[in-house]
Amino acid sequence: MEFIDSVLIVGGGGREHALLKALLRSDRALCVFAYPGNPGMERDGCVLVDQEITDWNDLAQWAAMNDINLTIVGPEAPLAEGIVDIFKKEGLLIFGPTKAAAQIESSKAFAKKLMKKYGIPTAEFEIFKEKDKALAYVENKGAPIVVKVSGLAAGKGAIVCGTLDEAKRALDDIFDKKSFGAAGETVVIEEMMNGPEASVFVLTDGKGYKVLPVAQDHKRAGDGDTGPNTGGMGAYAPASGVVDAATMARVEKEIIVPTLAAMDKEKARYHGLLYIGLMITADGPKVVEYNCRFGDPETQAVLPLVHCDWYEVFSQCANTRGSVSGVKWKIDLGYCVSVVMAGKGYPGKAAKGKVITGVDAAEEKAADVYFAGVAATAVPDKKSKDKGKDMDIDDDIDKEKYKKKYTTNGGRVLAVSAKGKTLAEAIANTYEAVAEVKFEGAVYRKDIGAKGL
């Protein structure tokens, strides 16, 4: 009898759906669970945890009772809350950094101090807890300047201020209006860096590491990088025009190796995925920010390019005696582009409940569709006595007589990714698949990847 490894994915967004699809591409028998997961993950054969979970201790107990061999954490919040420490106490294998190591994202003040202490290139900065001192610093330095809340802010805590008035308004929002809550109790103010940005993903077991294809995210809501900042409207990989081989060699020598060594010296050895947001300045690559997890939507553009046993990769990173460097993998020579489709109103309050169609048609064009803000209901077929009445997917129904209806249920609804031998071909293939997916009020950028041409 073949042994089947069991995996638990923590999270329920497009990034976690991408992690699932990557695992399922491996030639390994897997049984995958997700908490909370999403309808797209369930559609791909993932089992959603149906037990009531009140905290991470509950989830660890569930994982232990269900003989989960490996847990993979997607979002930053559970990592910052110490989910890895809790699972490790139960003797469970889990992919991700400890609470102490996750400070590299959960506290921008920690990250900036670390870089300063160990000589890792980044923007000049100061840290403040009081508005009047922050204001005096801004007035002395002038604009443009960047104001960042130190805590977690769902990717929206960095405010680029072109004028002094904008910087003052940012400080008003953070300190007076408490727009970022506890995340804004400490503020980092730094010089404005100039140059193209790139996202570097580093898989590490604490010492050894592997670097994934470099990606470039598109943060602004509108074409041409206009409009408000978002969680990300799309990405492409590899961004070889931004980070060439020579630049990557510098990134490894000046940033990756020193960062891992620094975390080790600070008694917070880093296991899991280290995301390095880079700015390629005139003086060379500098760190914009660190994240303690895969980026979204870069993951949806990067993982399809890598062929390996992802279960082995994640296990080697999670294991205290693991060696990720020895894992065999192959990277496609082509490109992958991912386009996020959002609900009308995003990044503000987006419309919900709009029916989504065309997912199957997009997949028939060799594209991957990653669900994020999507809900599912069960719709009776023509033979059912419940015809005309939608049912909750969890209701006690005869699911053989129902089909699923997918509706929008959040800002970023889904992402569509496709590959090509060239970047231009990958862009064309992706938008051809995007055209098949429809829901009322759908918004998406039309220029994802164009800056890489």
C-alpha cells in the first residue's frame, strides 16, 4: 500500500491556492487540507477543515489528531502570532519562521535596526513613537519622503509622500486618526529611493537557501502605475530586465547571505520563505522591506515556473536539520504572468455577490485560475425538488444533485496566470484567458508585465 503524505495549508487566499497547485503538480501522493481555505482550493481536491477553530492551539491539536505530516503557513498574521512556535511544541513539522524571526515583517523597526547593525543596504531612516518628533524630522529632511507604520498593515502601511503636506497628513492619519491601529504605534520614516522594484523569494532551512525566479509586482490600481496602492494587481516573472545575473550576485552577497547570518546571530534563525522587496538604485540593490512569507500575487507568477517536489522543499526548510540546497529542481526558461481581477470599488469596499463565470474556459486555455475573494453556493439541478433555491455549501444536502455557483466575496477576487516562451507571449496568453472570466463590475489592469518588455 502506498503511503500518502498529509499536508495542512493555513490561509485562504490566492497565494495559498497557488501553494496547493504547486504541491499537486509534484509526483507524490498527497492528501491536502486547508484552514480556512477557499472554494477554489476545494474545487482542486483540497479538504477544508470543518472543525471549529478558535486559536492556533486548536489548529495544532487538530493537526496532531489527524496525523498531519507537514503544515505550510501562507499569511503573515499567523506567523507574527507565533503559530510555528505552537506547532513545534506539539512536535509538528511546520513551514515558516518562528514568532521571533517573523519580526522581520511584523516590525519594520526591528528590520531596519537589523539592517543598520549588520550593514545591509537600505534607505536612511529614523524611528519614532511620538508625532511631534516625527513631524520635526520630516520638516528638517523635506520631501519626497516615505512614512511607514512599523506593524502589519496588509501591504498598505508604506505611504510615499511627494510633498511636506502629504507627509504631515500621513502622520495625522497614523497618530491622530489611528487609521492603522496598533500597527501605527511606531513609525519608520525613511529617505525616498529611486529605481525599479523587484521581489526576491528565498527558500531557506536557516543556512542553506534557494532563490526563486525574481518577480515584479504591480501595486497601483490603475494602468501606468496610477491610482491608489493595493495589495497587488498582478505580477510577472522572471523580471530579468530588472535583476540580471550580475545584480543577483550582488543581492546574494550583500543582502541574502548577511540577512540569514544576522538572524542567526540574533538567535532567531530563519526557516521558511524570506521575501526581499528590492529597489535597484543607482548605488546598487537596496532592501525596501522584508516579508516573512510568499508575496501575493507574485507567488501566482513564480511557482508555475519551478518544477520540483514541493513537499520535499517545504519539509527541508521546516526541518531543523534540513538541507534545501540539495533538493533537485528545474526552472522554466519561459515567463509567467499573473493578472488579478478585483471587484468594483477595490481597494475600497468592493461589491460582493456577483456571479463568476468562465473559469473552466480560462483553464482550457492552459491558464491557472487562483481563487481569493470567492464564495460558493450549491445550486440545484433541473431534477432536484429544490430547483430554484440556492443552498449553503455546508448544508446537509445531496451534493450529487447540485452544482456549485461561485460569487465575488472580497476585493481581490481571483488571479489568472499563464506562461509563454517569451514575456510578450505570456502576456498575450494570460489576457486571452482573463477575457473568458466574467463577473459584474470586474476590474483589472491591462498592462501587467508591459514594463518588462
